[in-house]
Amino acid sequence: MKLKHLILGGVILSGLTGLVLEAWYNDVLGLAATVETTETTETTATTASGAAAVMQLATSSEEDTQALTDYLEDVEEIISSYGEKSDGELSITYTDLTSGETISYNGEVLYAAASTTKVPLVMYLSDQIDAGVLSWEDIIYYDDSYYESGTGTIQYDTQASYTLAELAELAIVESDNIATNMLYAALGGYDSTRSAYYLKYLGEDISQNENQITSDAAAEILSYLYEASDTNDNYQTLIENMLATAFSERLETTETTGSVAHKIGSLDSDVHDIGIFYSKAPYIVTVYSEGVSDADQLIAELSDELWELQTTSYPN
């Protein structure tokens, strides 16, 4: 973990707690220094009282930090166990949205992203609408060049035109491939749009003109989405559509249903899912696999184990 450390009275404080206590401790020292009294005993008592309070907080902080460290070690053990028993290529990334800590297994391996990149696609569309470049009411007319089989209902009930709002919802809820193709066209094309959203949300273009991604990159994109959704209504709508997905599988189990906003992706032997889990301490899990036997079941079992650990053992 990359944490800032503060040594106080022989106790090592880490992370955000250390930063808060450092500022508080400096305030206590500053307060003690400005106390104007002619009695040395009063000054000594003030300083001792402040130091005692800081040390009490330091002890509590050390316990909290150790509890979080223990919890994250348990997460790492679970993730590693799935990686070790997988009979194919498997990558898993976990991000604790409370502490900001990330744990990953093969997190930098590139995969064919399949439909998981429909999430950054709709994020980028939302950004263009926020910027006034496009409007949710803009109309896109269908033509046969947009046709693609696979997931989605447009192929079975094709209308003459659709608004961007309709296409965005279809792309996420139903993973509609035709809707996705129409959105890419509205944004200027596949390659330029992929490059644009990777540069915006990752700071680098990892596409190499291909629809590919890593589990670490997907987790970073979901973190961006989660953090910005508090003040971005369009992002919140995207998350609501991910919660309402027609694909109740993989990360969404009987235990996690209604609590995970996720987007699956499938292509030949590639089976993926990425999601934001909402609980007392929200977290992200992204899973990418290629050639893994019973990958759907593996992802579901992993999801349940992490959910059980988080709901029973996350430090208060």
C-alpha cells in the first residue's frame, strides 16, 4: 500500500488517518504555544492534556489501520485463490472505494473488451452532452450499416430512428450492439471515440485501434464514474441503467442482486464482468477471462465470497 506515515509518540499512523491526525496534532501544539499564562503548571497541564488526547487517537488509528490491512489481506487471498485455480487466462481487480486501495491479479493483461467498453462509451457520450456538443434528444436514423447480430432487441424490432437517450439506455440495459454502433457513429467513429475516452478516463490510449482493455483499466474507469456520479446526473442515470441490466448473472447473484451496477461482456471464450457494489463500504470488482471453464460460475462464486467478506468483516 502507498500510505503516508506519521510517527507520533512511537506509534506509526498510516494513510488518511495519519494525515488528519497530523493536522490535528499541529493544531494542538499551536494552541498550547499560544496559551498565555504566568503559571507554568497550567501550561504543562494544557500540553500534557493535548498530547494525551493525540496519543489516544493515535492508538485508535493504529487499530483501525491494522483492521483495514487485515481485511485487504483477506481480499487478496480470495482473489489469488481464484487466479491459481483457473484453467485459463484470468484477471481480477478490486478497489475499495472507502480507502482507495486497489488489489489486482494479472491486472495489466489486455483482453478483447467485448461489451464492457459500452460503459466508457456512454460516459463519453454523457460528457459530450454536458459540454453542449450533443443533446439527448438528437435523432440518429437507422441504416443497414449499423446492423450487428448478438445481444439487443433493435435487430428484431427496428425503428426508423432513435434518440441518443434511447440508444444509450439500450446499449447498457440490453447490451444492444446496433445501438452501440449508432452511438459510435454519432460520436465520430470507433477508433477516435475509443482513443478519446481512454485518454479522458485513463490518461493514456491503450486501445491500439482495437476494442481491448485490462481489468485495472476497467476498475479505474468505474472509479471515475463512481466518484463523478455524485454531481453528474447523466452518470447517475448510467449507473441506474447498469443496475437495471437484463443480464442478472456473473457478478450479480442472488446475494448481490440490487446492489451491483454492472456490465457483462462476452466474445467467443472471453467472459467478463465489471461492477460497482453498493453497501456500507462500496467497492469495485472487474473480472476478465479467456478460455476459463465455467467462467460464469467462477465469477459468481468470486462475487459472493467478496460480498460475504465485505458485509461481515469490513472495519467499522
